[in-house]
Amino acid sequence: MSRKKIVVALGHKALGTTLPEQKIAVKAAAKAIADLAESDCQIVISHSNAPQIGMIHTAMNEFGKQHPDYTFAPMSVCSAMSQGYIGYDLQNAIREELLNRGIPTPVTTILTQVVVNPYDDSFYKPVKIIGRVMTKEEAEAEEEKGNHVVQTESGYRRIVSAPKPEDIVEIDAIRTLSDAGHIVIACGGGGIPVLKQANRLKGASAVIEKDLASGKLAELLDADMLLLLTSEKQLYLNYGKENCEPLMNVTVEKARSYIAEGQFDETSVLPKVVAAVSFVSGNPKSVAVIADLEDAKEALLEKAGTIFR
């Protein structure tokens, strides 16, 4: 009998924000992953990177300001850096937890590029705020370079696009390692967004929604389950209102109607729901679950979280 193949998407709760927070947070994430490994699952992990890539982007650009001989770091490079150092901490924490339980499964991080469409609507409507706070003069200089800037309460900040993932460049390597028994960490932060130009891959000035990339990863791997682990026990209708009610089991049709009603927060919850719906609708035998990180094992058994079929 083949092992159950799952793609696990780790959110902010699993990683923290600062370097010290991340060191602590990945230990809890590692325990959740080890619980899944004890259930003899074939596991591929993706993760968020929003605070981390913002920190890197700010640091690299501040460095560029102080050292004119160095160029500013493009978003694709910042994304690659975040994949590397998050993968390093997460990989080692999972490895340690597995060995403490007597599980010799290897853990591997793959630097992952995700192909996006240069004509994606998001390139004309950037939505992701990132990086340091700028003065009006600095913001004008950014716009002269062709970058987008938005004014926030604290000042001016860079804003970038969030195109949809179309393909994963390293999918064959991910599949090969997973089939060979590795726990694989891939598509960190949604992957490094790239544009195909003949045989060349050109980094795009964008970020990809981690949950949508996780759904694409699950689809291409023909996974049995997409497990989106977050900081909420489950999803809710009418969240924050007197008539708030938990969502336990949801069909694709119902989920689409809730999306049309605007039931889910556009920046945090909606991408998870869209990813779950897209994955399940493409493979009727599959299941997607949105659950709390602490309930990972129960969610695997479909006894916790919000379940999409």
C-alpha cells in the first residue's frame, strides 16, 4: 500500500518574525511535522516568509544606500535568501526532532523557482507592501526606477505584485527526493517568482502567495492532502460578529459561494480557501484541511480544522 502523500503549508505561527523567534517557533513546527512522519506519510513542506523577506529587503537596500558600489538587491534575490535561511533553521529543527524519536528520515531543502505569467493582472495592480519606510523624496526616486510605492500611516513603502503560480521549475527534483523517502522543504515563501524567456529564467519583482504555491505544489505532486496549518482552529462564517459560526466540512460549491459573499479576509484567509478549493476541485479524491499548527495530527485524520472535499 502506498504512503499517504501530503503537502504541508506552514504559516507565520510556525516561523515567528525575528531570528530568535524563528529559532523557537521552528521547534514547535518540527514537533508537528514529526507527528505526521510517525503516521508514515510522504511529506513535502512549504512555508511563509513575509516578515523575513521584508527584513532582508530592508537590510540589503540600506546596505546599498551606504555602499554605492553595491547594487540594490532585487525581490527575487531577497526571496532566495529567505528560502535559504528559513529552510536552514526548519530543516535542522525537523531533523533533530525526528532523530530524537528514532526516525532516521532525511530532510532536504530545495531552492525553488516558481513560474509566473508576465501578463498576470497583478503586475498592473500591485498589492503587497514590503520593505522599509521611506521619505517622500526616496519614494519618488523609487518610482523613477519604475517601482510602485504606496503611502501608509508610517510613511511611504514599496508595493509589489502577487502573481499566480503557473509552474514549479524544480518539481521533478522535489518529486524524486520525496519518492526516495526524504521530507522535502520547497516553494518557501511561495517560491522565487521567475519569468520564462526562452531558456532563461528571469527573476520577477513580485511575491507569490504561499498558499497558492502550496496548492500548485500539491497539484503537481498529485498529493492526497493539502494541509494548511495556521494560527486558527478552523474557519468561521461571519467572523468577529455575533452570528459567528465555525466551519467544519465544506464542499467546493459551498466554499465558492462563501468566497462570493466576501466571508474571508482577503489578505490572510482567502488565499488559503482559494488554494484548498482549487486543489480539491482538480482532484475529487483529494482533501484539503485548514487547521491550527498544534492540531496537525488530528487534521491529518480529518478530526480537526475545516475540511474541504
